[in-house]
Amino acid sequence: MLELKGPLFHSTIKYIKKMEGEERYKAYIAQLPGDVQAFLTKPILSSKFYPVELLKQMTLGYIAFTGKDAMATYRDIGMVSADEGFSGIYKIFFKVGTPAAMIKTAPFVFKAYYSQGLMKAENTEKNTAQIRISGSGIDHVFLCARLSGFIQKTMELAGGLNVRVDHFSCFAKGSPTEEWVGKWD
């Protein structure tokens, strides 16, 4: 079963608190299933893997709580995750990197945060990259859209302008792989 590292949970919590405020965040937590509520009362370690099902229930619970557009919200959470993930010491990579260079590091980042699956990323032509994930166990569009937002924000942080990310192949829709094409100016 797919597991995800703590920072993916941290960025989701940060997004929800920023969007809703502390009081509405508490109300959101109260409507989640008991196992998710119990999980959120304990420290979430950055170095530990947790079942994807917990993040799925947190994310779907947030959509049910707010009634917001699901796909846009999932993507926005992915963008916050990239912002969070590439802060601090990792910002140096963006000072010397380009979107093309950052794409080459994507498989290493993926492996650090996802317990299974293989990511391949390549620059297919000038200002274009293709990202493919196989064998990951991703089974819901919330994670696909979140990854779309993460990819987009990473390309923007690396200096890409007018970034466009097309997610054209999806496990959750029956495909054997997840695939994106990202383009930038």
C-alpha cells in the first residue's frame, strides 16, 4: 500500500488553516472520521511514512466541508506543497537551476516522499518536459491533481514563465501510468 511522508500532510494542514482560519480548521477536524481525527492529534513526523488513505480522507473531507471545486483545490494544495518542500536549504537549487534542471531531480524528490513507484522525467524538447510515474499505487484523482500542482509550482519556482501542465494519463481513470507534459516560456 502506498505511503507518503509527513511533509505532504504538513502542507495540506497548512493550506487548510490558511484558507479557513483556526476556528474553521477545528470544525473541519471535528467532521473527519475518528481515525483521521486521532491521527491529527499526534505529531506528524517529517521523516516518517503514513498511509495515503489518511491524506485521502483529510483531502476529501476538506472538499465535503467547504464545497470547493475539488480538482482546483487538489492542485492548489500541490502548489503549496512545492512551496513548502522547496523552502529553506532547498531554495539554493532554484537559484542555480532552470525548469529543465529541476525536472531531472524530480525522480529523487518523488522517491523521498512516496513509498513506492518509479518516476521518470525527461526534457523532450526546449522548454518541455514529460513526467511519468508507474507502479505507485496512486488510486484517486486527488493525488494526481496534487502532483499536477506540485509540478507546475516547481517549474515556476525554477524560473519557468507561463507554465502549463497537462495531466493526460491517470491511474485513477484506468491507465497503467500517470503522465504529465509541462511547458514553460
